[in-house]
Amino acid sequence: MIGLYTANYFAAQSIIYYKAYLFWQMKQMNNKINLKEIERKAYTSYHQDGLVDISIAVVIIAFGLMIIADMPWLGGIIGIAAVSFYAGAKKLLTVPRIGYVKFPQQRAQRITAVTVVLGILSFVAGIVAFVQTTSEGTPAWLLFLIDNYMITIGTAIAALFLLGGYAFKTKRIYAYALLALVMFVAGHFIYFPVYYYLTALGSLILAYGLFLMIQFVRKYPKATETVDA
């Protein structure tokens, strides 16, 4: 009897310990899920201020103006100005409302990787085009891209948007990629100067970015601001 009682006792204790272990494991999993969800919501809120959209729109419109003015050297200045505007606007508009959000190293590495890949691809494409043009004349593939320049530009812009959407994990940037591709493919058949399409694309993105910014300011007032009851 004593042996049977002891065996039952240890069996009951084992079940209790096993249930406690399962409960602990589930709690750990829930904590991980909650942390990921909190991170996702924080990241989404951080990019709901419309500043990414406004920065992109300003760059696109500026490139259109650059084409009109025939001043291609402004390209580098436009890029630097856009990054400076975005960083400064974040400090003035976003940080006072939701604070500074520091994300895991993986996200920063993803953005850095995308930037490096873009730089390498642009450099390699430029070298290949230059070498083939100078050594063999203009190659057939380059002539094809030039003949279909509207589709080429639209595809390039869409690819940049796709990489940006991946880097920032912002779904609406994927929609901008589709919009750009559709507009420039249409421009292949309906002729207007390139800067018309750039201005139209930039204006649409700018309008949506301003809409998001207004919504963000209303949703997240500054901590020093008082809200009327």
C-alpha cells in the first residue's frame, strides 16, 4: 500500500510540474508574441507621420524640375536635402509626440543592406553600360532600354519603391511602386514629357503624405499641448 501511495504521489507531482512547465512555456511564447506585436505597432506608428511619403514626393518632383532646368548635377544635392529634411522633420514632428523609437539591429541592418545593394547595382550597371558603349558601340539591350525609356524609368522607380517598402516595412510604399509602374507604362503609349509624369506621381504621393501628417498630428498631440474636453 505504501509503495502504491508513493507511486501515485510522485505521478501526481510529475503531472503538476509538467503542467507548470507548460504554463511557463506558454507564458514565454506569449511574451515574445506580445513584444513582436508591440514592436510592429510602434514601427507602424513611427512611419504614419507621412514624412517618408513627403520626402519621396519632394525628391520625385525635384527630379522633374531638374529635367526641365537641364541641371542633372542637382541629383546628388536633392538626395542629401531629402535625407536632411526627413531627419530634421522627425525630430520636430514625430519625436515630441511619440518619443524616440529605437528598433532592433536587424531593421537597421536591413536598411543598410538595401542601400549598399542599390549602390553596387547602380555602379555595376554604369560600368557595364560604359564599357560596352565605348568598346562595341551602343549595345542592343541598351538601345532597347532607351527606345522604351518610359517603361525603363517606371520599372526603375517601382524597383526602388519595392526596396524601400522592404526596408521600412511600410505596405503603402508597395502601392506607390504599382502606381509608378502603371503610370509610366501608360506613358509609353500616351506621350507626355517625362517630367509631367514625375510631377503627377510626386503630387499624388505628396497629397497622401500631407493627409497622413495631418492625421498623425491630430492623433498624437504634443505632451505639452492640452486637449479641450
